[in-house]
Amino acid sequence: MLTPGDLILLVSPKGKQYLRKFDPEAKLHTQDGVIDLSQVTQAGYGGVIASHMGSLYRVLRPSTYQLIKGVKRSTQIMYPKEIGYLLLKLGIGPGVRVVEAGSGSGGLTTALAYQVGDTGRVYTFERRPEFYELSGKNLEAAGLSHRVARYNHDILQGFAPEGMVPGDPASDPSGADALFLDVRTPWDHLEQVAAVVCPGAPVGFLLPTTNQISDLLRGLETAPFEDVEVLEILVRRYKPVADRLRPEDRMVAHTGFLIFARHAGTPFTGSIPVLDRVRRTQENPDDNAPDTPDATATPHTVDTAEEPHATDTSNMAASDPPPSGADA
Amino acid sequence: MLTPGDLILLVSPKGKQYLRKFDPEAKLHTQDGVIDLSQVTQAGYGGVIASHMGSLYRVLRPSTYQLIKGVKRSTQIMYPKEIGYLLLKLGIGPGVRVVEAGSGSGGLTTALAYQVGDTGRVYTFERRPEFYELSGKNLEAAGLSHRVARYNHDILQGFAPEGMVPGDPASDPSGADALFLDVRTPWDHLEQVAAVVCPGAPVGFLLPTTNQISDLLRGLETAPFEDVEVLEILVRRYKPVADRLRPEDRMVAHTGFLIFARHAGTPFTGSIPVLDRVRRTQENPDDNAPDTPDATATPHTVDTAEEPHATDTSNMAASDPPPSGADA
Amino acid sequence: MLTPGDLILLVSPKGKQYLRKFDPEAKLHTQDGVIDLSQVTQAGYGGVIASHMGSLYRVLRPSTYQLIKGVKRSTQIMYPKEIGYLLLKLGIGPGVRVVEAGSGSGGLTTALAYQVGDTGRVYTFERRPEFYELSGKNLEAAGLSHRVARYNHDILQGFAPEGMVPGDPASDPSGADALFLDVRTPWDHLEQVAAVVCPGAPVGFLLPTTNQISDLLRGLETAPFEDVEVLEILVRRYKPVADRLRPEDRMVAHTGFLIFARHAGTPFTGSIPVLDRVRRTQENPDDNAPDTPDATATPHTVDTAEEPHATDTSNMAASDPPPSGADA
Amino acid sequence: MLTPGDLILLVSPKGKQYLRKFDPEAKLHTQDGVIDLSQVTQAGYGGVIASHMGSLYRVLRPSTYQLIKGVKRSTQIMYPKEIGYLLLKLGIGPGVRVVEAGSGSGGLTTALAYQVGDTGRVYTFERRPEFYELSGKNLEAAGLSHRVARYNHDILQGFAPEGMVPGDPASDPSGADALFLDVRTPWDHLEQVAAVVCPGAPVGFLLPTTNQISDLLRGLETAPFEDVEVLEILVRRYKPVADRLRPEDRMVAHTGFLIFARHAGTPFTGSIPVLDRVRRTQENPDDNAPDTPDATATPHTVDTAEEPHATDTSNMAASDPPPSGADA
């Protein structure tokens, strides 16, 4: 049973979509006439309601995909194909604390806020006032603003904006589990990025040009990050006709490149002598200590392996067959 | 601070990965020597611990990507590129109830269970005993089995297996929010699928061959499903070298095609006369009623539009710029 | 020095292209004014000429790509990406005799006629009178009609049309070196195809849907063809901006699938006993004999190998390094 | 009827290929035994011949594709997917004169020499002696060396090598119709390239990395070239199984990027005043004059249009339907 405040997506006979928080007292004015939303209670998700002119509208529970696509935007938003993949690479799920900049129109913010649930937190930073406003409205429309700390703040000055209460997880992003940057010059922010996430945290970047990738790779080489990956994701659609199945004639060929890395945590190398290692460990006695990469450590190496290493879970599933390990 | 039971991923100097639930009393036997896991408390996520031979291992919080890749498998598992996308299309997030068949090695089950959180539920069905066992072990290893109802059951006999308590959301998948099938002949199960999900629910399928897509499309045409989409997802990786940036020489060219549709809910058409519509609405007085598509209704139409319709959220973000609507 | 009759491509300041046979007496009427083509003699390829209104036009020698693109069309023409590849797979070059059906707008015909030179021959068949006309005009415009035998003929009735002089290589396609079919149901013509090409000849097909590929593969399995390949070719363009290099936003995602095979020649198998083989060879005493596949022979096998076998040219280049064999 | 000297491709039961010039006196030593090549006369193209151990070999006329693949190589050779496309972009056909550097293993040289026929000419330059040797042997093996002028020469010193007879089209590449560079730093050679080709000639480049593309684009901006295009070509193969049609699991994801441009000829602009234009034309009174780009001319503009301009052939095919213009 739908209750007031639940998100509903109303779909017209022509496919036009209206995202609303359910209010049984409200009326929706459409090109097909006025719709009395009190009908929604009875119709429920999947049901139909009628305008005063007799047009039938479907009532749906919006998917995350539809929430993202429903974001009002004045710039290009991130596409579901990239968002879905980064959710897995960054481990975004219930309870996770994730930092994002810039907010843009709030498409990715919406997806992150949906996925972290009421026990997680999204911290989003946006320098330009108009996008700070727009992303806020979009989050409100999606009913997700209570999960998000939003800042109209330039991250060149770090991730400790005015108004933040240090140590308060509702507003302070310190020690975040993950981070994603969709900004023009991410290499300018790597030190700040390394400082705000917890050791070992996954971070991601979106960049449209190959020149920017090269610049970011150079930046990552001298910052405390490991396991750098560069990739792009292509979605190819087919005409869904059983007897004449074929790809669509045209497709989106490029949105952006995704770059992933992992905060290098405390220095890691298998080649340093034991005594050094012991000393090094003693220098980081606290796993909550701020990020202090040892400048004398062997630089991290970039893992270019196409195939990830198999994971051993053997003592938990003792007699299992061996993994066969193909990647994508 | 890590507490016993937390999931940890231990990474060797050569990149070998060990997924474990943290037990400070345990020892890990590796090719690099024995590791006393009591060190993990102090090291924390992102820290390093040493084997008795002096090899250093990184301690990480596993990402969803790593959990999926870490699944022990005797068949091909689904790839993160497909899983990430279907999470968004099916709206998988905290609190969602989702049905899956077959369980296979449990890769997708693991991702679904991670995303739905403690307030959601995954119902997974597997016909073959050996995979029923294997997927269970993998879920246990990932610490996610408490979120999953698992059935060693052939869905040709429906989604009401022996042992299910009707009406108990912990075991009964009825009215699920979403469903995904990774089986050889999904067209044989469409009636059962339509019966188990809630009206309007999104459903998805994975199929390796074009012949199967055609067969499924034919099935969907005569079953109560709408908004059919067929697509595939390609990930192209680049060698992360700043001064010699180029794509990898080879890539995974095919894993499977994704097909999405939406349960058609109660019949929907803009062309039926008003009186008929009124009667129709009266026939479905309860939004929790089982799925009873009207056999006399106009058949649903397949939406082949490449670009999704813009969503109107206007009364919530009144002065926003117009959406520019590109898809993927 | 350009001589009358040479093909010239005139390009306007806005990029509009005019393909002409050079006639120094002619005038070209354009939106930029009238151009006296006598200027072309002095300008030459690469030079510029002026309209009476002072607009400058470039004079170019058209590339094959431009000839194909310049074809006037009322249907989709084949794309250079497919044409370039099939030229190599079918071995189209100077002196080659190649059969084509249907002619369509004449785009592929133009490319074939250009490549075979004055010593080769193209035989093209078209059932529909309007395309027979159109392709003829396009060939004439490209100055290539003298290399082409054109027939307004349905190949369901074979490749021996009315008006053909049997045994005359100018009109009779028998024993052609190669063949390409761009027709809706190529599986209906395989027996005729096998009869018109020489033993061992490469043949190719263009088909837009996966259903047609399956139908053709079934046809090829029972016809005398070997080494079947199915592939598609994608061209991805980049914005040519040095400091902001990135792929174009959109691309052509599908034109058609290419299928290649080779006429099986006389039966081939390594497993038949010696006596049988000897007898078999005696049954085909003449290498110019018409195609008579032995119905009792082991069916041909489909070679699905992704990587072609390395070719040994060792006795001609004795000390060469070994081939390293990667395909595409 | 095959005559001595004709190229033949012998294919073993296991698919191993032997490229030879037909010599009826010769014997081929294979793993399947010795083959008396006198049998080839009777077998002909498409026929079979037997080794002394009874193994049957197919006799084929090699396609251009097979000639390229048959090149013995010590470096990566160019792939047919790129070669086919550049043949069309550069207009390579019978009678064409084309310059190439470096020769490498001779794969592209072989294809060019095949396509230009006996009336055309290939001029190929190779700095490293070992590749100069290797490409020569490969051309000889393919029976095409008589169409090629080969130089062991570094093009940093231009395209007028020692031993060239100025003005002799058999050895002097001056005024070539087209040019292709497969070298590491093509931007170092643009002035020489502009000097060796005829005005308006198409030129092409192959480069593996995005950094090199950017460098080349910068070079082209200040050299007399127009109509710059950057693209890459992907071939996706399918398993040719009628009832289980699907793409191959893996594919070649990257070989190189293709860059095309056109020699700008004499300066071209629609905006210069008439008097200036007249003077300019007088400065280039001879269409055979060497390339002397006017340094004061408006810089050429890069055409980034995805869709080529339609070509008007209207006065030759007067009543034709309008072109519909899609590219690739």
C-alpha cells in the first residue's frame, strides 16, 4: 500500500514521465488533462489512474535508472552505464560514506544517496552556486536529500567547508569509505583527496579527454595511490524485434573515461628489509591515523594487469572448484 | 576500528587476494609464510601486516567488485559490467526485495545481497544441488547469507518452493520489487515471473546468443510485459601509462546480452472508451491484488525508442533548465 | 596535366562536392556563381579555380572513398568500412573478375570497378529496374561503366541473363574469381553462387539482422562452401583537437554483418582412405571443369578459429624470423 | 589453367598455409610428407593434391588478405581492417603512385603493390637494414617486387634517396598520388611529406598512442594539410553457429589509430578579396609546380564534421533521388 511521501513515477500514454512524492490531496496538470492523485492510493504501483479527460496514466515505483534520468539538468549528467560500474568499484552500498565533487546537476548524487540508504552518507561539493541549487532541488524531488551533506564550496580549499562540524559524521567527510571526482582538473586535488578518505579507500574519476587522462596518471604517480585502472564503458542497444534482431543504427560512442585507483594506505612493498618494515609499522600505530605516506618509500607500482588476481576464500568454502577468472 | 566478523581482503605482494571474516585468533597460511591475524586490529583497513617470513600484506575493505570477483566458481559468473547496470535498471537498493534464478556460483546473489542491506531480501533459486551448495558457501564467505532466502528448486514449478512460509517476507518472494533470470530458456518461465513480482516491477534477463534473444522477445510479446530493451555492455581498458596512453591490445568482446522489461501491471491503453476504463479500474479494487492482465486488452507495445522520455519534476524544481536527454 | 575526361572533384568553400568528368568547354552552375571549367587545365589537381562571383573552389582527384560517398542513392549504400575489408577478403585487384548482386545504387559496383582496372571485369545483377537505371548513371558519372557488365535480371534464375554471350569474358561471369551478395535471402542463391565462381573462390555477403545470419549459416552448411566467417566492422571517430582529444559523441553502431566463405572446390578431407582419394582425383581430371562437388564427401567443416593459421613462405625467404600471427 | 610463376596457396588438412610461386618441377616438404607440385597443373585453383603419405592439400589463389597475413614478420604488421580502409581513403587502385614509410615487414607494401597493378608504383622507405631485407623477401615471395621501388633510407633526410633517378617515375616518388606513414614521429616529416606528394593528395598515418595523435595534430595544424580525420577500426567476430549465434568471447581491442589528411594544395579560402585571389593564382601558373604553400594564407581549418558533404553529380544523372548521406 502506497503511503503519502512515497516516490511515484506517473507515465502518460505517450511515455512522458512525472516524478512526484505521493500526496493524495494533490492534482497533476498534464497535457492530457488534470489528474486527481487520490486515485493513486487505490491503483498502487503498477496500476492506472485517469485524467479528467479520460487519459490513462501508469503509476510506477521509479528505478534508480529512472531517478537518474529524471534529474533536471543544465549540464551533461553521468550516464547509468558509468554509474552502475563505479558503484561496484567503489563498493557503494548500505551504510557507506562517500564523497563526491562536483555535484553538477545531482545525477550521480541521487544514485549514491539511493544506494547508501539511511545508514550511509553522501558528502557532495559544488563550487558554482547555480548547480549547488539545482542539485539540491533534484535530490529533494527524489526524496533523498536527508542522506546528503551538500556544500557550495571549492575543493581547491579542501574538503573542510564552512559549516562543517568536525567529527560529526553527518557533516564531516573525514575518513570516507570512497570518493568520486567529476571535475576538470582532478590532478589539482589529489593531496586533498588522499587526506579525506580512509586508508586503502577506492577513488574514481570521470574525464572526457585523453589529455586529461595522461595528466591525471602523472598526478597519481606522485601521490599515494595504487592499482590505477583506466577504462570506458560502451552500451550497444538492439532493436527488440524477434524476427529482425539487429543493433540500433547509432549509439552513444563517448561520454567519458573512468579512472579508478586506491588510496595506498600505509607504505607497502615486499622488498624493504625486515627491520625497516618493523620500524615503518611502528610509525603508524593507529589505523585511524591520518594519511602520512612515507616519502622515502619505494614508489607504488601501477598494476596494468587486465585480469584481476583470483581471490582465495578457501578456508571458508573448502572443497570448491578452482576459480576460472575472466574479467570485465 | 575493525571488529571481529568484519570482512577483510588481504593482498599479497604479488597481488593474490584472500577474503576473510576478521578473526583476531586466526592464522593465515600463505606461500609467503604464516600470518598472525591479530595484527589486523592495529593495522586497520589500508594498513599492512607481516608474515613470519617478513612478507607484507595489505589489509583492505573489499569493494562489491572484489566480492563478486572473489566468488569461487565452477561456471562463468556474471561480470561487474552487467551487474552494475542491472542494479540501476532494476532499482536494487536498501530495502528492496528481489528474486533471482539460477543462483549459479552466487556472484550476482552476492552483489544483490550487498546492495539490499539488512532491510531488503534476496530470494534465489537453483535447480542443481552442486550450485546450490556452492552459492551458499560463497554467500557465507562474503558474510551476506543472512539476507538471502536460498532454494534448491526448479522454477519450472514456480516460485513457491517447499519450505517457503506463504506470506512471510523472509521466505516468500511474492510481490517482489524486481527479478533477474540467468537461465537457459527464460521464455518458459514468463508466466511464473509475472505472477511472483508486484505489478509494474522491472525484470531482467541474461542470454548469451542472439537466437535466445529472439525466442525471449517472442515470449515477452505474448506475456504481460512492456518496455522491452535489449542491449550489451562493453568495457574497454587502457594501459595506464601517461606518456603512452593506448587501449589494451585485447578485450572481452562478449559475455552476454541483457534484456529488460517491465511487468505491465493492470492493462494500460489510452484508446479504450471512458466507460470501459471505469469498469476496468473497478475490477482491480486492490493494489495488492495478484496480477490479472485483462486478456481482452490491447496488446502492449514495445518501446524501441533509443532516448528515454524526459521526466517532469517541474513542480518540485520550478525554474530549472530543460533536460537535454541523452541516453545510455 | 589534366586531360579532358579525367575525373575531377570540385569542392566549394563550404565543402559541397561536385564530381565531374573534366570538360574544358563546360561551365558549372553553383550557389556561388558560374565556374568556367577551362581554369581546371591550369589549376590541376590540388589547385583552385574561381566562380564569376569570386568564390574559390578546390580541384581534387577523387579518392575511392569519395567516389563511393558521391554515389547518388535512394537506398542505403554500403559503407567504406565494409567495402575496404571485403576488397582484401575477396582479393579484388587489377585483372580480377567479380560478380555482384544486387547493384543497388552502385556504391560497391563503383569501388569494385575502380579496383579491378581495365584488365578486370565486374558483373553486376539487379532485379529492380529503377536501381538498374540508377547504378548505371552512377557508374557513368564515375567514368567506370566500361569495366562493368550490368544486368537487369533476377538471380533466382541464375547468373546467365538474357543478352549474355556464353564464353565471352566481357559478358559471361562464369568462373569468376570472387562474388559478393547484398540481397535479402542469400541462402536461396547458394547453388547458383557455387556454379558461377571458380573452384576455391572467396564469396561474401552483407546482412543486417542476426536472424538472416543464422539462415545463411544453415544454407552454407549444406552447400559446397568452407571457412565460414561472420564479423562486423565498427569505425570510431575522434574529434581532431590536439589538446582535447576524445572520441566523437555518437557513432554509426550498425550497418550490417559481413559473412565470408570459400567455395569448397573439389572435396577435401584428410581422413578418406588413399584409394578413395586417388579415385576422387581422377574424377576431376580437368581444373577448368565446372563445379561438381561430390555428394558423398564428408561435409565441410566450419573453421571457427579466431586466429588464422600462419603462412609458410620459408623456401622463399629462408632466414626470416617466425611469424607472430595476430589477427583482425 | 595455372602457369608457372602464378601464386598459389597450399592449405594442409590442419589449415597450415604455404605461399609459393608455382613451379611444376618443385617439391614441397611438409609435416604430412613430400608433395610433388607437378600435380598443381591438373588440380588448378580450388583443387586438391596429395603428399606421398596421402595427405590432401587444397590449392588456392591467395586473396590480398591471405597475402598480408602470409607476410613473415618480426614486428607487428598492419591489419587488414586498417589496410582495407586506407586503400579507399587514399584512393589506391590501378595506376596509382604511392609512397610508404617505413616498410616494416612489408605487409602494407604487399597490399599496395597488389592494388596498384603493373601500371602503378609503390615507393617504400625503410631505415633499418634488417627490415629493408625482410620486406624485400616478402615482396619477392608474393611475386610483387617488380612494382616496388625500395629504399634503405631514413626519411628524415627526405624522399630523394641515393640511387634515385630524378624524373624517372620508376624510382622518383615526386608528385606521388598518395602517401602513408607508419613511423614513430610522423610530425618530424610533415614538410618532406608535403614536398613529395602532388597538390591535394591524400595522406595517412598509423599511430598506437593518443599522445602521438595529439603531437601529430599539432604538427598538421602548422603544415599545409586540410581535412584532418582521426579514427580507429574495430572488427568483431562471431562464432558461425546457426543455432547459437554469438560474438567471440575475446577480440583485438587495439592495433592503432588512423589519421588522414589532405595536402592543402594551393591556398584555399573563400574570404580573400578578388584581387588577392587573382594574384595568388598567377603565382602558381603551373599545375605541376612544386608545393609552395603561401605562408601568409589563412590557416587551413580542420573539418570535424562526422558526415561528409553530399556530392553533386547532378548534370550526369539528372533525375536521381537525393543522396541520404550517412558515413563510416
